[in-house]
Amino acid sequence: MDQADFDDLIRRQNMMLRSVADESETDSKIKLMDIINDLVTDRNRKVHKEAVILEAEMQGMPESEVERVLTLLKEDHFIIEPEPGFVKKA
């Protein structure tokens, strides 16, 4: 295998890794949105952020991942933080 073939192989592997990471991130976003939807009541459209974190942890997501994905959901305008400690669908 020459250097050009090796470089091409590395490039393809990196592309595949990014694709898998993007799919995993999307799955995490969907999981958190489902959790938020399940925890929100008809009367009060917001939910304690801590309740979301606890439920996600019970479903196998580490707290650091939950915090990271919540930030991404806010940046993507899927959720808002109407007041400190609460999240709400945008």
C-alpha cells in the first residue's frame, strides 16, 4: 500500500466515523425530546431540567451527555429555557 492509498483509507475511515457520530448525536437528541414530551403536562408546558436528566440517566445516558445534548437542542431551537432549571419545547 503506497502513501496515497493509505491517505485515502484514513480519509474514508474519518468520514465513516463522522457519520456514525452524527447518527449517534441525532439518536440522543430524539431520545431527549421524547423524554421531554413524556414529562411535560398539558397544564404546564415546561419541565424541570433535573427531571429530564434523571430520566435520561435511567435510560442509560450519562449526565454529561445529557447536558451536552440539551445544549445542542437549545442551539438548534428545539427547546428553550424559559427560566433557570426548566426546559420547554420551542
